Amino acid sequence: MKKNFVPAALAGALISLLVLSGCSPDKSKGPVTLNALFMKQAGYSEEDVTSATKEFEAAHPGTTVNLTFVPYESLEQKITTSAEAGTYDVVLSDGPFTAKFAKAGLVQAVPEIAAADLKDIFPGALDATVYQGKSYGMPWMNDVKYLYYNKKMLKAAGFDAPPKTLDEMVSMAKAIKAKKLVQYPIVWSWSQAEALMCDYTVLSSAFGGAMFDASGKPTLTSEGNKKALAFMVQSIKDGVTNPKSTEYLEDDVGNVFAGGQAAFALNWTYMYNWAKDPAKSKVVDDVGLALVPGTSEVASATVNGGQPLSITKGSKNPVEAWNYILYLTDRSFQKKYSKNSLPIWKSLYTDAEVVANNPEVVAVSKDQYNYINNRPKVPFYSGFSSQMQVKIQEALLGKKPVEVALQEAQTMAEGLAAQN
Amino acid sequence: MNKRLGFRIFLYVCAFVLFLFVGLPFLWLIVSSVTLQRDLTTLPLVFPPPTFTLQRYTDIFFNPGNAIASAFQGAMVNSLVVAAAVTVLSLAVGALASYTFARLRFPGKKPLLFVLLFTYMIPPIVIVIPLYMLVSNLGLLNTKLTLILLYLSMAVPFVVWVMQSYFASIGRSFEEAARIDGCSRLQTLWHVYLPMALPGLVATGILAFLLSWDEFFFSLIFTSTLDAKTMPVAIAEFSAKNTVDYGMIATGGVIACVPPLVITAIFQKQLVNGMTGGGVKE
Amino acid sequence: MPHLLPRHRVGGEGGFAALLLTPTALVIGAVVLMPLVVTFAYSLMNMNLLSDHKGAWVGGANYAGVTTSTWFWASLGRTAYFTAVSLVTETVLGLLIALLLNQKFKGVAFLRSLVILPWAIPTNVSAALWKWIYHPEYGVLNAVLSALGLIPTYQAWLSDPFGAMNMVILADVWKMTPLAAVFFLAALQFVNKAMYEAARIDGAGAFRRFFTITLPFLMPTVLVIVVMRTVEKFKAFDLFYVLTRGGPADGTKVLTYEAFLRGFTNLDYSMAATLAYLIAFLILGLTFVYLKVFKTQAGVQDE
């Protein structure tokens, strides 16, 4: 008996040591330094993040957070090169990157979010962080496209309310054009860039067409996709869409709309302040914001431009990193800085302070966020996106009929899917 | 006489065209930096612009409140430090190596030279991924030292390539005379070769400086903060997610032109004389 | 012993050589050699981070796969077009400018300094400048051409694949022609003026003098420029990154940019590595060709 007891006790001690060391690492560790990578010049400002970080450090003595801010375009390369080395623990990612980073193992899966919290986050926003059932981040910065419309032009054409469906929008546009109020009533960002994929996501979702099915297989030749692309082509042919849209990015849409050269435009939240700024806009009093028009399939559809916070693979402090992320995505932080970026929490949209910051945008967002669609969550999205942009443009520029363009896109996507 | 006059006129016309070709884009750079954003985006474009503004320049030099603009200062300093170090070191290291390849006999010379030149032919972009892991493991991320080493690795092969044919074409008689006088090899290098190859050194030095001044991608990946961030990255930061501030980019661009211009102006004579590469005959 | 001496000297030189080469070896070796080797290893493996077979050894399959893919040849074609057109333009223009600047006339000194301007501008500034000049709405190129009545409406210069490539070439030629001009101008200083006099007395016209005296003399310089610039053009990246991002419709997707996209955006490191080595081998091959052609032409002594 004695002989057997000692080894068992030893084994028990070893096991409990292992379990204990796995369970509460932050208690036994010394001071922790986190490195975080953020973006410049959009959403929450550098000052917002910096002051919130200082509060976090005060609340967690022993933890320091070093902040780095880079331009949006550099975000992807910074994360890609440094993820394995863990140079940054927390990174601001982007919706389209999730599938890619998750599959490549560049970001870690994060702990489960409390069920009560999960219910309070808009599903579309949450979905951008999920890949194959696992969660790889927390939604943080929110952005969707809205319908902007020029109230004055609509009124002059006899319309008191914004269109509810895409067809309605087109007929309103035709009426506005017929009254010679503006030459091309609708302006889009259909340049060969990610902006085109954003708009296409909106439209294909509106017509009930998904680009990929749940298992990651491309469905680009579905009816919904055909209708969406046909809608785009037809609106150019009908002369209601500004033909220069195929060269425009979001900034150009802003210039056109704020310059009073369009009745309808689809754009992100940032155009709202721009269009309302007397120093930059000619249509300050005429700006209307509404839900993106839908079809008989859905009441509305918009695209998710939100950016989640993720933890890199090489991070040595994933637990602290997650604490930091929870702090930044917390309701109190998001409420405090809601002027710069809209919260992810549904409950905050009925909070008086948040509403007071930006009444019109909050009111529309509350509804619009229920219709968020994400761009295809396939790991090869980057390659797919750049080639799909070409195909869509070929159809838009009249170089190929809609069916042919979509069929070629389908073949291309199948090839990409098969490669891995 | 007519032929003469015709030729002179032709010369002046060509000179004027050259002046326009070279000067106009640069002029537009300067104009963009002093024009208000709203005037730059008015159609049709009004030239000269109705208002001049030096606001962007004052922001960069005198306004600590504008974070982006004042960060530019720090980046400029980093760029200058890194470029100066790379120039001096690449010439020193490269001269030693060039002399070795040009004058000394040793086994493995040709393959070694080949490997050296081969490293010059790989697009640097691709070695970034394993290089990053290496630098990270060494704890050298976000330091000027790393940038200096990286740029050296790009500049030295080039310096060696140009200088070794330069040295090779300097007559051996000079060296023999120096040796007879009792100079060691290193003394020969210092007293004979370097002075004779000075124009070549200046030319490659300027090229090394420009390479280092120019370099964008490695700086982007390997630096995070103003400890080591360089000017091209700072200029790239004037682009936001959906907006590009061309006025600010132009301003940064004008300022970024000054050091290279100063250097090429100072060394212009040697630059012109030094570009003959391996063409120095007796 | 007499027959020992040469060996001693060779050994001595070897040691000394090693000493002098150490700094170079340190710089290149410590920094670049290891990643180069790793990258080469990647090109022989499946290092596609999105693949289920990541880490597998594939030998030459990547190289075989790439060289039999249409996108590779298309990209190579674009790279060749970019290199050839911009290089020829730069060299010819550079020569003409050098000839001009070699003349004596009022303001030539000023012009000589001015001509260095585009070269001194940092690449990403120059690229951003040209992007701004080409802007479809506010670009000054549109404004000027339109004001002169040369174009009916504002053009989107960078929206046509082939047109965009030509605009990129223009931007690069603008920036890099001064380099060629300075090289040629320098070489022209060493021309034997007496030969011109003799030729003129013999009745040779300006063109004749140029083709029989100047041009052959400049051949070594042409070789230097061509080899150096070819390498740089094959490696060109910043220009494309800022101006066109490889678009539109892949119109400006040259080999190096292709490697960047596949590595950094598609996370396929083995593909990027394979492309990188292929680019290097291509440059190597081209260099050998140049050397052969120019050696037979001008009898240049080299290495």
C-alpha cells in the first residue's frame, strides 16, 4: 500500500500543478506588456483609443499596452508578416480577412462570449468574426452602407419619402432625370476595387442571391446573382446610374453627392458628416438617410464594413489580450465614443446619450443593422474578390453579357475553391 | 550662317521642351502642396489657384497639435540618419570588397562574386516573410539599426558590382609603384585607389543614399513607431481608409525631395564625372 | 624553396581577402542569406498557408506548375513589355538629353542641375504625384489636355489595362531618364575630341560623326545602363503598389507584383518564393545575353 501511495500522490501533485498553471496564468505572471495594432484616421480616433487604453492600464495595474497606428491599407501586410512572431497581441482586422487568417492559423480562436452579450450584438456584425463555427475576434468598429438621398431633388420630383425597393428607386430616378433635376441621379462606387465587391454584396443579397453557399461552394450563377448584375447593367443603360460609377471609389461618390450631382448614393457612415459639413458640401440641408432599398426577397440589405479585434497566433499573452479586447468592446467604451463610431450593442441604440450624438444616423442604423450581410467568408476571398471585380466590370462595361460573366466567374471560383 | 542659326534655334527649342518635361510635374507637386483642398477639387481647374496656403507646411514644422504632420518630422530625421549611415557604410564595406574582387587572387572568387550579385537580383519583397521572423527573434524589430542592415544588404552588392569594374580598370602600374614605395595593401587602397575612384564612389554613394531614402516596403513592415519609421511610410499615412489627401502627400513629397536634391547638387560635378563605371582608361 | 613561394603568396592573399570580405559577408550573410535559403526552400515545398497540405515537400512541382500556367506567361509578357519599352525610351531619351546638355548654350548649366530633379524625387512620392496627375476628375493632365482642346472629355487614364501600363511607363521614364542622361553625359566628357575634328575635316556630317564615333564609344555605358536598369525594372514594386495595385484587370500586374499578391494577400508563400527565384533566373539569363551581345559588339573587358 505505501509503495503505491507515493507515486500516485506524486502523479496527483504533478497533474494538479499542470492544471493550475494552465488555469490562472495571469496571477502568477509578472508585469505584462501588450502590443496593439490599430488603424489611423477612421472610426475611433487615435485620441479615443489612447485615452481608453490609459484607463485600461489604470484598471489593470501591471499591464502596459503599446499602441501602433497604421494606415488602413497597411493593416493586412502588418498582420500577415507579424502574426506568427506575435509582434502585436491585439490587431484590428477586417471582416474579409477573418476566413483567411483563421484558416492560415494567423489568429487565435477566442473564448466564448457570454450568452447574454451574444444576444445583444447584431448577428451580422458578429458573423464577421466567425469561421467554421469558431469565433476569431470581437466586433469592434461598425460600419455599413446606407442609402443617402437628396431630399430637395426628391421633393421637386414629387416624392416625399425615400424608396423602399430598388425598383422604386429606379423609377424615382427616372422621374428625377425626366424633370432634368440632375443628369445621372444615382451614383455608385463601382471602380475595380473592393468597393465594387461591397456594392455587389449589397445588391446580390437584396435579390436573394448568395455568392457562396454554407459549405463554401460558389453559387454565382444563381437567379439572385443574375438579377443583381442585370440590375446594375440595366441601370447604366437606362441612364439613371452615373456611367462614371465604374471608375469611382467611395470618395468620388462623396464628392458627387456632396456636390449636389446625385439624388441617390450608397455609402458608408463617414459620408454623413461630410455631406452635412457646410465647408465641404453643397447639400447640407438636403441630406436624407434611409435604409438601403430591398426587393420582394428582403426588406433591405447592406454590406458589413465593420472591423473586429483579433488576437494573433504568436501572442504570448492571449488572456490579457482578450481582457483588453473586452474592455474596448465594452458597452461603456462604445457609449462614450459613439460619436465617432456606432456601437455593436443593440441596447445602446435606444440609449438617450447615444441617440443624442447623432440622432438621424442612430435611428436608421438601429434598423439597418438587422440586415447586415458579410462578404463571402471563404479563405481565398482575396483572390476571388480581385477576379470577381474584373468579371463584374466586364458586364458593366458591356464587354460581356451578364450570364457569360457570371458563368466565367463561377468557373473561376470553383477553380479557387478546388486549389486547397 | 543660316545653318548655324537654325541649329541654335533647334537647341533652344529642345532645351525648352526638356525644361517643360522635367519641370512641369514637379511644379504641379509644389502647387498642389500650397493649394487648398477645395480648390484642387473644383472643376474646371483654375490655374493659378485663387488662394495660396502654407498651412500644411506650418503644420508639419510648427504645429505639434496636428499629430500626423508633426510625426512627419520624426520620420524625416529617421530617414536622414538611416540614409547617411547606409551611404557611408555601404561605401566602406563595398570598397573593401570591390578591391578584393578586383585585385586579389583567392579560391572561390568567381562563385562568391556570383552569389553576391545574385542577391541583388532577387526582388526584396519576397524574402520579407522569413526575414521578419529572423529579425523578430533577434528582438530587432522597429529599430533604425535593422533598417540600416537591410538597406546595406541591398546596396552593397550594387556598390561592389560598379566599383569592382572601376577598380579593375585602374592600371596595375599605380599599385605596383605604391608597393615599391613600401605601402601595404590597405595603404594602397587608401592612398591610390580611393582617390582615383572618387567619382565612382560619389556616384555609387549617391545611388546608395537614394536607395535608402526611397525604400518604402521594408520600412513599412519592419517599423511601427517613430523610433524607426521613415519618410516614405509617413507619406503613405496621408491616405486614410476611404480618402487620399493629395495636398498633404504633395507637401510631404516636396519636403522629401530636399535632401536628395541638396546632395545631388553639391556633388554634381563628381556625379557627372563618376558615372563612367568601368570606362576609366589610362 | 622557390616552388613554395607562389603557394604561400596565394595562401596569404586568401587570408587577407577573407579579412577584407568579412564585413560584406556579415552584412549579406547575417541579413539576407538565411532568408534567401528559406525562401528557396519554400519554393520546393507547399507553403500555402490556406492549404490543407501545408508543409509538404513538392520538389520542382511549384516551378513546373508556374511555368505552365497562363497567368505566369501573361505576367511575364507584361513585365517584358514594361521593361523593354521603358528601358529603350529611357536610354534613347537619355542619350539625346546628354547630347543636348553637352552643347554650349545659355542656361545649359541650369538645365544640367534641373534634369536631376525627377531622379531625386523619392519613388513613392513620384508615383503618388503621377497618380494625382492622372486622376480622372481632378488630374492636371486632364485639365491641361482639355484646355488645349486635345481631348474631348476627361479621360480615366488608369482605367484601361493597356493604357494604364503605358501611363505607368511614362511615370517611370520621367523619373529615371535623368539617370541615363547623367551616365551618358559623363561618358561624353571622355570622348576624344580630336577624332571629331579629323572626321569633320574628312567631310563627315553630324549624323555620320555620331554613328561612327560617338555611338560606338558609348556602347560600354549603354551596357552598364541596360543591365542595371533591367534588374531594377524586373524588381520594380513601389511604383505599381502606389499607382495601380496591379490593375486594372491585371493590366499592370508584373511578375514582382504577382509575387507580392500571392505571398501577402493569398498567403501562398511557396508561390511567391517560386516566382522570386524565377525572376532572378530570368534576370540572370538576360544579363548573360546582354553581355554576349555587347561583348561581341564593343569588345568590352569585364569581370
